Amino acid sequence: MNFSGLLKAFDTLVGFREAARRFKAPGDTPPRQVGESLTPSSSSAPLEARLTGVMVAALKEAFARDHARLELERAQLEEQRTRAENALRAELRRQAADREVGRLRLVGGTALVGWIAAVAIFVVRLDVASALSRGISAAGWLLLLAAMGTAFMAQERVSASVSSTAPVAAGRAGVASLWSLIAGLACAAMALLL
């Protein structure tokens, strides 16, 4: 019930009171004039007291209903805000995981291309390669294969961390894949130069 509804209820109650006063003594009580005292007469006091009690009870009930409705709306808004915050956190975790998986795929793909190129160059230069060059090439291949393997392991860990509460990170496997890639490409380049 809003404020205008309360005013209508009050006007109705005042109208009932005036009608009851006229019905009780139609010729005895003239209508009130402006500025006349609002103190009830002794004969209409019980009726006015009852009407006042009814009006106060109606107002209390209306205010209680409004308070309950406001509390319910406040609880619903709080629940919606909590759900929105949880959805935002989940979306941010998913985006961070997607970025990390993309970075690890790049490292894995670069390791694969580097390994294929290192093998192709070694096969072409097989007859002129020294023993040191062959050993460094083998170490580079192993490092590039290790970079691919650790990149794939780190991707699996990142994908699993999206649904958990753990931080989205590739961990040691992600760091190892990057450093293995760098070391493997460096070994392949040194083997080419020797």
C-alpha cells in the first residue's frame, strides 16, 4: 500500500466517523467549523477511540507489509548482485585460462616447427656435420621435444584449473616449456654454425 492509498484510507475513516456522529445525533451536532476544537465530545469518545485504533492498526499493518516487501526486494537484489559477481569472476577466470592456453599453444607450435626445421637442416648437412655439431643438434632436438611435451602438460593443467578455485597458471611446466624452447632453438642455431 503506498502513501496515496493510506491517505484514501484515512479520508474514508474520517468520513465514517462524521457519518456516525450525524447518525447518532442528527440535529444535535452541527458540522465542525474551521478552527473549531478537535477534542471529541463525551458521547462520541468510544466510537472515535475505536476508529482511531482501527486506523492505527491499519497503518501499522500497511507499514509492516511495506517493510517486509522492501526487505524481500533488498534480499533479491543482494542475491542478484552476488550471482553477477560470481559470473564475472568465472568469466575472468575463463578468459585468463584462454590467454594462457593460447600462449602455451604458441610455445608448443614453435617447438614443433623448430624441431622439424632442426631435423631438416641436420639431414641436409649430415655429411659435413662434425661430432660436436651432431651432439648439439641432438641436445637441441631433445630440448625442443621437451618444450612441446611440457607445453601440452601445462595446457592440461590450465584447462583443469578453470573449474577449480586454484589460480589460473601454467605452473612450472609452462615456465619449463618456454625455457626448453629457447634452449632448444639456441642449440639448433649453434649446431648450424659449427
